[in-house]
Amino acid sequence: MALRLLAAAVVGIACFGPINTRAAELAASTEVNPIQQAVQRGADIFAHDQFGGVRTCGTCHADGGRAAGKLPNGAAVPSLVGAAAAFPRFAPRLQRVITLSQQFDRCITGGLEGQPPAPGSPELVDLETYVTSLSKGAVMGPQFK
Ligand code: HEC
């Protein structure tokens, strides 16, 4: 009986154990894994890609987005550490709720003076992966009551 219970528990853990096991294994592994590769490609896009415009993300968001700063006109540039965890959020200037990728579109159109790639394009996925990696461990959803 005890053995059966034990067997059931083992099967239970195997089937219904933490669904993030594979993600955790990949995160812990020292080999370069797909999510880490996406983070690296995204960091490269953040630093170098102009999307047909005249700036990069890094022009305004210093230190790979980790530093807060100011534009030449004095407007505040927020640090992107923890930013992804606070999307979707209300954008006062637009008077509506926007997603993280809509914020990217705003920065690409307005900040870079470039052309946003199609939603779901590989570049945007890599960029989103990189910016979201800056929220590792941040509290998700501080904007919600
Ligand atoms: C010309 C300067 C400039 C450039 C270039 C720029 N941004 Fe921004 N970004 C800002 C400013 C200013 C804000 C704050 C105002 C706002 O939310 O629009 C901001 C806000 C953001 C936010 C929201 C932060 C928060 O806490 O709400 C994200 C995410 C972001 N930018 C990502 C990017 C990415 C990714 C790129 C490159 C594709 C980029 N930005 C390029 C100036 C810029």
C-alpha cells in the first residue's frame, strides 16, 4: 500500500510537477540555449538596429536600457529594468491602455523615426525577449489593483 502511494506520488510529480521545469533546466544550463540566444540577438538589435530611422534604442536608453536618463529637451527616459512587468499599462498621452509591443512601435516611430516591423516579426520577438529579460525577478503587474 505504502509502495503504491509512493508510486502514485512519483507518477503525480512526473506528470503534474512544475510546468516550468524545462524552462528552469534551460535557464540553469551553462550551454547557450534558445531563450538566451534570443536575449543576445535582442540586445544586439537594441544597441544597433535603426529600423530605417536615425537612432537606436540605445541612443536614448543608455546602458542597454538599464539606466534612466534625459532627452536633450529634458524629457525623462525611464530605466527599462522592471518595465516589461508593468505592461500593459495606461498611456496618459494616448489616453488608452497599450501593450509592450505597442510601446516598442511608439519608440520606433517617434524615437528612432523608423518603421516598426510587422507584429510578431523575429526582430520584435527578440527585442521583446531582451527587454523582458530586464524584468527578471521583478514583481509582475504593479499597475493592477
Ligand atoms: C528618442 C529617444 C528614444 C528612443 C530612440 C527609444 N525610446 Fe523608448 N522611451 C523614450 C521615452 C522618452 C520614454 C518614456 C515616455 C514614453 O513612455 O513614451 C520611453 C519609454 C519606453 C518604454 C516604456 C518604459 C516604461 O517604464 O513605461 C519602453 C519599453 C521603451 N521605451 C523601449 C524602447 C525600445 C525597445 C526602443 C528601440 C526600439 C526605444 N525605446 C527607443 C525614448 C526613446
